[in-house]
Amino acid sequence: MSSYRRVATADAAASSAPSNNDEAYGKRTRSERISDKMHALAWVVVAYCTASYTHFFPTLFTDDRIIRPIFNISMALFSVNVILTLYLTIYLPCKFPRSPTFNVSAASLEFWGVYCPRVIPIMTVCGVIGSFLMVRSCVGIWGFLTPLVIAVIAMGMFFSLHFIPWC
């Protein structure tokens, strides 16, 4: 078993000649799914240990060494990302259950690219700037380890989504 999985491409999907790999294309074995869950669990555990050891959340909201104006701007940018994510994943599918023009779901990238093409670039800019501002506001606490601490906890938060049944 190789350590990499094949990723679906438009060329492979458009190909009319079936091959031996077409049946298994895009399907994951049980061991691959278990491996994904184990990696996600490892990130969550490491993030929990990091957050516990550094007292991350109490420190963010009570420590005087944090540069509050920069931290508040960072939180505002992350709030914009959360609101836009909810817009894309909850509001649009409720408003447009199925697009009559493209016959695609409103929760798909194709629909977002046509209906609201600037949302993903705006979210990217807000995320990058918010991350830099978060690191800058906390550098007085953890010093040069600040990017590592924040990155590990963020990865743990992202990978915790593996354990939500509908994701």
C-alpha cells in the first residue's frame, strides 16, 4: 500500500475509456480511513497538550502582555472568516437548494465561483492577515515559539472537524 492516495482530476473523470483503477478511483479503504482518523486524533491530542501547557485560552483573554489593538483586529478578521464560512455553507444551500442554471449544489465550488466569486479570496486575505496579526500580538508571551504554538493549536482545531459526523 502506498502512502499517497490518487486525487480525482477533471481529465480522469472525463475519460471515457474505463481502466482497472476506475472502480476504486476515489474510494478509500477502511485502513486509509482509520489512518486519517488516527492522524487527526494525534493533532488534536498534541494541540490539547500544547494549549494546556501554555494556558493558551486564559492567556489570550487575560494577559497584559498581549497587544490588545492588534489582537482585536485579528479576532475581527477571524470573525469575518467565520461569518463568510457560514454564508457559504449554510445560507446559500438554504436559499438555492439546486441552481437551475448549472444544476449544481449551492454548496459547491462551481456555484461559489459564479454566484460570489470574491468570497474565497476575501477569506484568504482575512485569514493570512489575521494569522500574522495574531502572532504579532502574542509574541511578547511565547517569544519565537509563538508561530509554532498558534500553528499547532490551529491544526488541532482543524483536524477536530474529523470527529463531527456530518463533515
